[in-house]
Amino acid sequence: MSDNHQCRQCGTCCRKGGPALHKEDAPLLVEGVLQLQDLCTFRAGELVRDNSNDHVVPLPEEIVKIAAPFGSRPDDWTCRFLTSDNRCFIHEKRPAECKALFCDDPKALLAMHGEDRLDRKSILELLHAPQWLLDSVEAHESRCNYAALIELASHLEEQEAARRALVEVVEYDRAFRELVMEKGKVQKEMLDFLFGRPLMHTVIMFGIDARHNADGSITLVQTTKATLKRQA
Ligand code: SF4
């Protein structure tokens, strides 16, 4: 790499979000450099902004990324391995996307998009997780998948039944996570990997604010309407 292709270690890339994991990152998981509580899943259909046209589009397939520090604000995407002096805490063992990324010339990183990614199932199988955990991921996905949520959200303004159904899914997501923690003794820090980010937080993507009521129930408040563009 020539001098003008040297990373300046400004930390800007690492603040835009941790890397998505690929099959070549599997040894990092097996060796314990990356642990499940360091990861966050963005599920298929989850809405992300396409910067090329400023539309909100559903993710075509799930991706597993290194998460932001636990407890950080929902709009803070900084990789949790970035230190306060802009160093990578796992530099020698950083994931493949981090090795490929050079911000002035992102061709190598762009070439990796959609290629050989690790998903939740492959990671759990790699780590010989118990079958009930794989079954839990599948059960949660079948009830809380984003394809169904997008459909419900598109009818909220005119159909009270759609609003009730959406509240039920958000409540199910919350209860499911609590059940897995209680019965399966799963750490809270692992939930964003197993089930993606809580729907209480992500329904804001549909222009909906989910609010807790004093009695424990949830109210959905329409704020803005998300600009959805379905992918072909
Ligand atoms: S793993 Fe290291 S290089 Fe990669 S985004 Fe995180 S801090 Fe940056």
C-alpha cells in the first residue's frame, strides 16, 4: 500500500458503524475475540436508509455487525472496539471488512457487500449453541418478521385492526425477550444478536413512536410517515 493509501486512524469509519461479519471472520468467533454480546443483528426486511437515493429500503437479507457500546444512544453507531484515542482495541484481529476498508477508496469494501456473510444461524451452529436457542430465533422471526410489520404499518392510518395487530407484535417481541432471559438464563446483552434490536426502538422507522404506559401496555403514536421504497 502506498503512503497516500495509509489509514489516518481518524476513527470516522468506526464511528459510522461496526463491520458486518463474513465467513472469513469465523475464527474470531471461535477464538472468542468476538463474543455474541458484541454483536447486533439487522434482520431481513429491517428498514435502512439507502444513501444513494435517500429512500428507506428493507434489507434484502440479515446482517450481523459489531454493535455499538452497550447502553449507547439508538443513533450512536460507533463500533464498541474503538477506543477513546481512536485506536482499534482488536486491531490485530479486526474483521475482514475493517481490513478491506480505506475511506478514500472504498472499492475493496464495496466488493464484499452481500458476499459470504455470516448470519445468526451459521454463527450459532459454529459455536455449537443448543438447538433450543436456534429454535427461539426461528420462532421469534416467524412472529416478528419485518415483512409482516411493513404490511401492518402501511395500513395504520385507515385500519384500527392494523394498529392493534402491530401493538401485539411489539408486545410479543418484548415478552419473548424477557422469557428467553428468564427461562433460558440468556444475558440481556445477547438479545440484540439473537433477535435484532427491540421493536420498541425500531418501529420509529415506520414513523411510529412506541410508548410505555404506566400499566405496562404499549401505545403507538404516529409521528411521521416513512418514505418506503420496496425493492424489486
Ligand atoms: S473492529 Fe476496529 S477497525 Fe473495525 S470498526 Fe471496530 S474499531 Fe474500527
